[in-house]
Amino acid sequence: MALRGCLTLFLILLSGIVYAQKTTVLLSTSVITPVTEINTTSSPTHSTHASTTTATITTIHTNVTTGAPTTSSHNTTNSTTDAPTTTIHNTTNSTTEAPTTEHTNATTAPTTTPTPTTPPVLNPTVGNYSVRHFANSSACLLAKMGLQFSFKTSVNASLQTINLDPNVTTASGTCGSGDNNSSLMLKSEKITVQFVFTNVSQKFHLHALMLSIDLGNEGIFNESNTNLSLWEASVGSSYMCKKEQSYKISDKLTINTFELQVQPFAVQKDTFSTAEDCLADEPDNFIVPIAVGIALAVLVVIVLLAYLIGRKRSQTTGYEQFD
């Protein structure tokens, strides 16, 4: 039995050895197929084009040694990273910039011609005028004044002002005719003005005024008033008003006088007679009103004091009678 068992064991071992050799031969003659894993990663870049491929090859070699039922497995992993040759083309785009041309638009502001402003009219020059019956006779009318005329060619027109220049003005007129009128006409290059004085009950005054002004291309301005009552004084005297005075002749005409003095009647020896001043030249007299005011104030104070004293005495007398 023992022998039989040993023989059986020997046969089994022999069979195993034979089987192992066959297996070794088969494995030795077989083609080892490597398993290759290729991982490819592409990373795109905006300006630089580069492709990087990483290949990982894993080869499994199995070696069987004959003679022992032991199998050794060698796992050999060859990681080969083949860095592909990457040609990087750096393309430099050279852009030739066109020269920048700056256009300066010089805007020339339109030349504006300033509207000429009318200079203020100064006070007129004072002139001396006279009227004579004959060339070598004494004067029968005397006048001294500076004249300024403010007028409108129409009601809605702008106001214009012009002075009478005595240096280019001639005087003419009449004296004490049968209708008790005297006149004075003053004429310059552009202006003609006539004053008419009348004598009523030994009082004279300016009765009428006629004015004509040559405006060139605008025509001629004419205005008059025959119902005036100005510059009144007694016959044999002169009328004087040194301060500037303004007289409204009509809705279109106003005259301004400066250092006015006229005597249309009874002139003696080419000189003005005693002047009757206008109200504007009369001195302001505040003495009388002030004196009256002071007197009234003193009177009020006296009355008030008398009242207070009398009241106090009456109260004192009442107390004594009560005691």
C-alpha cells in the first residue's frame, strides 16, 4: 500500500513537471503583446500654437521559470514621454501705423462790427443874439441862451437830441410891431427856430415856437406850438432863468434852455434891463418855516409845563383840606 501510494505520488509529480515544461515552452514561443495607453492632451493657446502629446506605453512581461511551479510576474511599466518637436511660430504682425494727421479746424469767429453807441449830448454852448431895426441901430431885442432840442420824428420813434451851435447861427427878427409882437429867428445849417413874444397889459411872454430840423436822408422835421405861455415878465424888464429848464412844446418836441435871459421889448442901450428871475433861480428860504416850527414847539412845551404844575398844586391843596 505504501509503495503504491508513493508510486502514485511520483506519477503526479512527474505529470506536474511535464505540464510545467509544456507551459514554459508555450509561454516562451508566444508573442507578447504590449498594452499601450496613449494619452493625448492638446492645449490650445491664443497667440502660440503648440501641441504636446504624451504617450504612455505599459508593457507587461511574464517570465515563467521551468522547474518550479512558481510564476514570477514582472510588471514593467515604461512611461515614455515623447515630447513632440513643436515648432512655435512667433508671428509678429508688424502693423505700420499711418501717420496721425491732426487737423486743426481754426474757426474764425465772424467779425462783429460793434454797434456805434451814440455819445451823450453835452450841454449846448450859450450864445448871445440880438435883433436890430437897421444895421447900425441899437438892439430892440436881446437874447442869451443855450438851446437843446429833443424830438421824435413820430410818436413811436426813438428820441433824438441836437444842440444849436451859436458859432454857426445867425439871428434875425422883428421888434414891437403894431400887433405888439416881437420875434427872434435863429438859423444854422440844419436848424431853424423862431420865437414869437407877445405884449399883453405890459406883460410879455413867449407865445409861439416853430422849429425845423434838416435830417438829411430822413427828411425834415417840423414842429410848432402857437399857444404857449412861457418866460413871462414885465415890459421894460428881462426874464432870466440860469438853471437848466425843460419845456414840453408838443408830444414830439421838448426844448432845454441853459442860462436863459430874454428881453423882447423896451431894450435900452443894448443891455438887459433888471431881470425877473424864474422860480427855479429863487433861493430856497427855510428861515421862516424853521422859526415858526421852533415857536410852536416852545409854545407846546410851555403849555405842557403849566398843565403839569397846575395839576400838582391842585393835588396838594386837596390833601391839605382832607387833613
